[in-house]
Amino acid sequence: MRREKGFTLIELLVVIAILGVLAAIAIPRITTSTATAKANACATNIDIMNTQIEMYYADKGYYPAGNDLTIVTGDPNYFPEGEPVCPTTRLSSSYSMLTDGTHRVTCSEHGH
């Protein structure tokens, strides 16, 4: 008897079922990882802006007038690559400076 090499239908179905189970496990984790990465990138942008605001204060002796964040972010001496953009909204306007006297930056999207 001559037997041809190849996969049977059952073997193919088992492989497809295993791949389906692995995909069902992996896809939610990838989605969660993406959201976490964007939130971390936003927090990093906020830390960088807070540092640059302190450098602005050290250079000028005062904080930006009227808590206007664009004074610092628009200055190529502090942000040579341009104003940071929130990775979630893709808008730079989601960042603002607090008016409580701390001169800290917050993100309207993530609330940090």
C-alpha cells in the first residue's frame, strides 16, 4: 500500500483550534499593554515638561506668565523637537499647567 504524506483533516482542525485559543489569550493582553504604554508615555511627557518649566524658572527667574504652557513648549531652547503631544489624544492641547501656584503640568485625558 502506498500512503501519501500530508495532514489529515482532524490534525488541521486541532492546529486551528490551538491557534484560536492562543489568539483569544493574547489579544486582550496586547490591548491592555497598548493602553499602559500610552499612559506611561503621557506621564513621561508630563515629567519632561515639569523639568523644562523648572529650567525656565532657573533661567528667567519667574514662571511663565498666566501659567501659559505654550511659552515654554513653543521655545526651541526648551523643546527643540516641538511641543509634546499626548499619545492617546494626539493633541498637544490636552496638557495644561495648574493654576494653584505649583506650576505643575497635567493631562486632561489621563488626569495625572
